[in-house]
Amino acid sequence: MNAYIERVIETVKQKHGSEPEFVQTVEEVLSSLSPVVDAHPEYEAVDLLGRMVEPERMFTFRVVWTDDAGKTHTNIGYRCQFNGALGPYKGGLRFQPNVYPGIVKFLGFEQIFKNSLTGLPIGGGKGGADFDPSGKSDAEIMRFCQSFMTALYRYIGPDVDVPAGDMGVGGREIGFLYGQYRRLKGTFENGVLTGKGLSYGGSLARPEATGFGAVYYLLEVLKHEGEDIKGKTIVAAGFGNVTWGICKKAMQLGAKVITLSGPDGYIYDPDGVCTEEKVEYLLEMRSSGRNQVKDYADKFGVKFFPGEKPWGVKGDIVMPSAMQNDVNMEQAKRIVETGAKYYIEVANMPTTNDALKFLMDQKNLIVAPSKAVNAGGVGVSAMEMSQNSERLSWTEEEVDSQLQRMMETIHRVSAEAAEKYGLGYNLVAGANIAGFLKVAEAMLEQGIF
């Protein structure tokens, strides 16, 4: 590994040792950049990597809200504006009890490269709060969102920072957040948030975008290998919007998702989540607030495995699409034993570093990284920003066509970057290199700050 990269990684470990998710992501990204940094000694001269691994700014704020019983609660909100070299900071808000600075920083750092890969003029950022919306009433969630936005609104804007949804933040939450922003600003700046409802500037195809984009990327990988998606079985995780989109697009293309998971375990459906009734039931499960995948098993009479993950179920393609660090070394070994040929990350950093390295070392397994595979969501969010700025509304077909072309391009530039630096068909390294180079060029041209 390049000596400069080693020093930067060691510094990050010393400074951020209490934030393992962030350290793991920095190590994974930078370790794949050695051939690039070797070819560009000017990066070290201006400490470009040392600057890139630290947020341009990050702040925390208290979020005070009152529940339906009149009791007051205090949570912590975060916004990390990590890198704005390419455009306004862009990245989601996550409402989950486990949100803390390390989670926000790791997501923000990944977002820099993901957004760069889209080819669109957006920087990287992330945010959220240690608030759990599960079991809360609409009124409680509204009051929380209003308090959150009251603290955040001064620091965001269509040309500054454009948040979106993430785990725990869907269309309902975005609506409440935007309503408070509009009240405070006294102006209809609907380009300040993405993932909005269609009635006030949202984009068609946005809910499906991450899942659809993941399948479009998969199509390019299969095409590279001379294979067709029709008839393929997919082992997936989660049952939210992303997995719903994967199921929906896979069904349209003749493939089938055979597993779903939740906090309570996973289900195995050998016939596949590939009927309109089954696919649409995922939306009902999500909106119920129960957060239990067992509901699917109960409704459709399939097997439920309480407290377990689906890694080890035999399928042609594995698509971890639920949450970070969902696949560890033990589970990675079980995946290899199934004989799967494609490991397509969809969730943000769903694989631990040691497990990812192990999977990449398998000669008969092709691995694709989440920062490339799941970029469709933020890509369509940026398209929503364009529609808002132009006061236009694109058709679903227009959005979907642009999404498919974007995912084709992301795969192509990743493969080309890996090939250029002698790494073969290494999509993980290729995505890191392709995303990095564009940001690095912009940072160099804008001077040292």
C-alpha cells in the first residue's frame, strides 16, 4: 500500500477510533487507491487525502419534542456536510436509535464517492437523529420533525445542502420537514429536500429508484459475464423501499427474490416475491409500523426463521439490501458455500471489511460495491432537484430511462477505472477510483481550504 495512504489511515484510526464504521469505510476506500496515488504525487503535496477524510463541517443540535401524553423528550440531531467540491451537499437523514457521529460520518464519506459516480453536480453529506419513529403516532412524528427542522433550516438550501430520506425517514417525514422549512423561511424552496410527495415537487419513480437502479447495475454485470437475468434467483434482505424496488423490477424481468428479512428474522419463499400481491404487500408491511417480516410468512404460508439472517440460502445472486455490517466473515463463508456467483451490495456498507476482502478473493464470485449499486436513489434525487429548479415534472418513463442510462455509465466507468490501473474486473476498486478521481480534480482546482 502507498505510504501516504497508510499514514492517513493510521491518523484516522487515532482520531476516530471510537467510530468504527467510519474508520472501516475510510480504510476500505483508501486502500484501493494505491495505484492512483502512486501516479499522482501532487496529492500528498497538498495533503488531499488528509483533507478528504475530514468533514468540511459537522454539527449537532438538540431536538426537543412532546409526545401525545404531554411528556417532553430530548434527542440529538446531526448534519455532516462532508465534501462540497462537486456541488451542494447531498445525502439522506436517518432516524434510528443507533445514530451517532460515527454512523453519520461513515455514511457521509461514502456519499461523496457515490454522488461523484452519478456524474451529477452534487457533493456528499449525511445527517439524522437518534430518534426511533417506530410506534410513534403521526402527531408525535410531526412534532419531532418540526423541532428537527427548526434547528437545521439555517444550514441547508437548494444551493447549499439538500437532505433526503434514509432509514426511518420516508415520505411522511419529508412532508413534515418541508412544511416546517416553508413555515420558517416563508418561501416555496421545494428544492431543499428530495423524496417529496408528488403534489409539491416530488419525482415519479423516486421510491423505486434505489431498488430499480440496483437491478439495472446487476444487468450490466450479467451482460459482462454473458448471462441473462431471466430465471435467476436472488437472496435479498430487508423489506423496505429498496428491497421492494428490487422485487418489483426483478419480477418484471423474469427473476425472483426468494428471501426477505427484518429485525425478527427472515422468510424463505421458494416461489419468489414475484406476484403483484406479494410485491405490494411489502408496502403494507412497511406502513404498518410493526417492522416484522414474519407478517409475510403468516400471509403467504412460507417458512420463517426467527432471529436468523438469510446468508446461506442458496441462490444465483446475493443482494444484501438492509443495513450496514449485515454480513460478517462467518456469514460470508456460508454465502460462498452456496455457490452463488454474484454478490451485489445494495445497503450502505453491508459487509464488514474482512468479509468483503474474503468475498473478493473468491475466484468464482463477482463482487459489486454499494456505493455504485445503490447510487440510483441519489441520482433520481438529483433529477428531482433539476425538476424543481426548472419548474418541470418529468414522466415516469423519462426518469426511469435516465436512471437506467446512469447505472450503465456507473458500471462502465468503474470497470474502465479498474482496468486502467491494472486491477482487472474489480468493481469495488474501480468504483472507489472513478468516484475519487472526479472529486480529487475538483479539490485541486479549487485550491487549499
